Amino acid sequence: MKTSPLCAALLLIPSLSYCQKTPILFQHVRVFDGNQVIPDTDVLIEKGLIKQVGPSLSAERAKLVDGTGKTLLPGLIDAHVHVHGADTLEQALIFGVTTEFDMMMQPRLEYRLKAEDNDRRASFFSAGFPATVPGGHGTEYGFEVPTLTRAADAQSFVDARLREGSDYIKIMDTTGVTFGRFSRPTLSRQTLEAVIAAAHERHRLAVVHIGSVEGAREAIESGADGLAHIFHDPSSPQDFGQFVASHHAFVIPTLSVLHAVCGPDSAGKELVSDPYLAPYLSRENISRLKETFPSANTGRISCKGGTQAVLQLQKAGVPILAGTDAPNPGATYGASLHGELELYVEAGLTPAQALTAATSAPAAAFHLPDRGRIAPGLRADLLLVNGHPDEDIKATRNIVAVYKGGSEVDRRGYYHPAQ
């Protein structure tokens, strides 16, 4: 078959090399389309895209996949990670996470990894450097970070991040948060508002890191599009869900890391013995999943308020976006998203609502209409699992296959059952 000029051009770009891929037809598969379940249908993918969804489909030369007893989902989306290299994107993908939203990384690394995007790695988008003050959160990691002290400089700061390649703007607001025995300096309310306004001036989202109820309210009132994290407090104000809903913002709770802050054990500790995840975890992954922050052993920090807030937000109709904050203590790439979903169910969400938090909700919140759902014309980033994850959330871990851009991911090299 002769390759068209358009396909020839696309084949030069790894992330768009759809043209020569073998069509795949899933037959009699249960589909979670990002919002609801289709009990028994067929799905045809071709040239890296979902071509058709419906009963009794056919296609010449397609690879047939028997979907009996299986569920096909959109590739999972982790809405809060810190990408440290190509290997971290590969690790995310083998666990069914096909897209990640990075919340802080150096622009040079971001540029290089985006240029190398391919079907063996999760796709990612990044905030690049966050907005913070000298000595503020984000400056403690051993590399130089641009800082901001005046509201008048907010637009130039945002524009510099966009020139570096940032897809959205991350802002650090540590109002009401203590780190051990001291509090880090943070942006003034005026500067916070100015950075958010500057991001909006360039039609970009502004996502604000918070750690307290006070900080969450301040960020939302200042116009934030979303919150990175939920607070760690003994309880959540009764009006919190409605308050966020009234401002049309989203929330990325990152309960995985919150539990590593509160302790005594991390939520990730349970994942290391999961029969479906454990064989794909390296020793380094296992060590990280068991880690906690120093605060976890003090008994002075509670996760109860954050967990309460998740259910309040869901009841109020606030978009909840699943995010893990990997690779912080208690979390690792890919595997921890499955644990994050279980934490949402434990907080009171239905399994289907938790799945939406890792598929269509983050795609919609970050304005990516090409993924997060199973529908004709969308990217063939898919996760095939045994069982019914919309009924038992742990079924997401029983992975049959992962597909990125219509290509099945080879997971065999990551399988090492004896640790």
C-alpha cells in the first residue's frame, strides 16, 4: 500500500506515527467510556485513533481481541506528577497511565522529553517552573528557580514561563502551612491574584498548590482554575464543596501523598503486596511506596479533613481530578494512580466516579478534547482490564493490555515477580 504524502509527513513525528498501524477490533467488550458503562459492544481502532464504537463491527485485516469478561477504559490520566526523565514516563505507561500533568520541572528537560515523545512513554504536559517567592516552596530542590516578589512583575513572569514551554501556570501558596517548626514565605495575596490574572490574560490555566483551608479559600477567591492538593486538617468546613463549586474550580486531591504526610503508614505501602502491581514494581518503587514524611510519626497532622472534602466536592459537582504527586514519599509513577482511585472510593465516591476522575474529568479540565473518553475520532490511548472496575475499583490493576496511540505497549520487560 502506498503511503500518502500526509502519512509520510506524520511518520516523521513519533507521537503522530499513526498511518501504518494495524487496526485492532475489540469484540464484545465492556466499555467505560469516561462517564458511563456500555455493557457489551465493539470498538475499532485504526491509525492510532478510535474509529467506531458499536455492535457487530467488522474490519479487514484487523487484529481481533476477545473482550469477553473484560473492560476497556480510556488511558488513565495522572493530573499531578513530577516527571524526572524518560524512564518515569515509561513506568507510568506500563500501569495504564497514558497522560500525565507535570506540576514542576526544569524547562530544558521538558523540551527534550517532549521532542522525544513516542508510543513507549506516557504523554505529558507541564507547568515548568512555578510561581514562588525567594525561599518559598519550590526553591528547596537544589537547582535555581526563578522567583517573584511584586505583583507588577506577574505578567512578565508568566510570559517567561510560556516562552520556556509551560502549558499552564503553577503557583505556590503555602498560606497557613508550617514545615516542621517554621513556615516558608509565600506570595502575597495581591501577587497571587496578579499571577492568576496574568495566566488568564494568555488564556492559560492557573493551578495553585495549597496545604490549608485558609490557603484553599484564598486561591479560589483569587480566581484559581484548580487546586493542586487538598488540605490536611482534622475536618473540612461544611460549606467547602459548595464554595469551590460556586467558583467553578477543580481539585486534584493527591490523597496518596496526603496519607504519607499524616501517617503513620503511607497508603502506598499496601500497593507493594498487590498481586497485579507488585510484579511490575522495582525495588526503588517499593522503597518509595513505603516512605512517609517526617510529620507522619508525630501524630499531629490529620488526613480526615482532606478525605471529608473529597466527598463534599463530589456531592457539590466539583470536578475531582486524580493525581498522585509521584515520586514524593508514598507514591510512584503509574502504580500509585490505582491506589489513589481506591482512596477516592474509600472517601465515598462510587467506583465509576473515581474512574471519571482519572479519565474524562482531567481531560476536560485541562482542555484536551482528544483523550479521556472512548468515542470516535479520539486518540486510541486505552487500558484493557479483566473484570468490572466500575463496580470494583481494584479491577483497574488487573491489566490485560495498554495501548498508546493505537500501539500495544510491551510490558514484559518490566515484569519481575521475584523481588
